[in-house]
Amino acid sequence: MVVRCPSLSSADTTNNFRAQISSRDQRCVRCAARPVWCAMSVHKNRSKIADLRELGFADPVKMITSNPGILRYAMDNIRAKIVALGELGFAQPVKMITSLPTILGYAIGNIRGKIADLRELGFADPVKMITLFPAILGYAQERVLLCGGIVMGLDKGTDDMFARLIKEPRAVIDAVAAAQPRTWSEVGAIITKAKRIK
């Protein structure tokens, strides 16, 4: 029988999750104090953690607490994602997924599209860029194209500049785009001014 778990405090979520996994009772596990309820038996959760360790993930419990949706992914799909990322040129897909577990939910076609977009914008090594800044994969294509266009329009645009700009609020990015800066120092001044106006 599956029963609802008591609410977990965010301070000791990982320890509570580990304790529930080691429990012999079947119960619903609430992960990372999020409103996601995993109607899975403790046995299935233990099995998922063991399978993730076998694939090379050092701390699957930490991954699950940061992204409880991992419990819903079939192991074959996770294996396929690791292989597909390797085929796209990512040297350490497990490390990349560990740093941003939501990658497991991204379609390979979308990842391939982001790589192509970055290459088309003129970035020399989009795979390396995404490896260093995996959060890029979580942004919409339109935002990637806008920020990439701004940075590649600068006299000396770099991957790091792109990664810094794309994190800014949309209103700030729009202010930078409207100003059509030529240097990163101009971009910095526009960002500072736009944040003051907010």
C-alpha cells in the first residue's frame, strides 16, 4: 500500500529521503520538499538509485532531490540520453547531467538544434561552450539567438560573455539589444543602467 509521506523540511531533505529509501515500508516519497509525489515503492526507488550509480552517477540521491522527475525516467531512456550526448561530442555526459539533472528531460533534437544555432552564430566550439555552461540548454531558442547575436556583434565576443548575458532578465537583454553595443564594457554599462531603472 502506498501512503502519503509527512512533509519534509528543506534543511534535511536529503537525509530524510535516504531514510525513507532505507525504510522497509512501501510509501510515497516526497523529494526535495517539492510538491511532486512519487507513487513508487521503496524497492523501485532503491533500484533506480543503484542503476544510476552503475551508470556512473556518484550521488544519485542528490540528483533526485534536486530533480525528482528523474524517478519517472526509464533507465533505458537515461542510458540512451548518455549515449546520444556522447555522439553529439560531449566527452563527459554523466558529469554534465550531474551538474544539471534537468538535461535528462531535454529532447536530443533540441540539444542538437542549440549546438547548430550557436555554430551558425559564429561560436567556434558550441559543445565545449555547453559543457562549461550547461544551463544554456534550458533557454528558449529565441533567447539563445538574441544573446548570441548581441555577443557575436561585439568587437571581441566570447563564450563567457554569452553565458553572462543570457542569465540576465529579459528586460535587461532587450535594453542591451536595443542599444546595439560594440564592446563588452558598453554591454556592462547598459546592464547596470537597466538594473537601476528596474
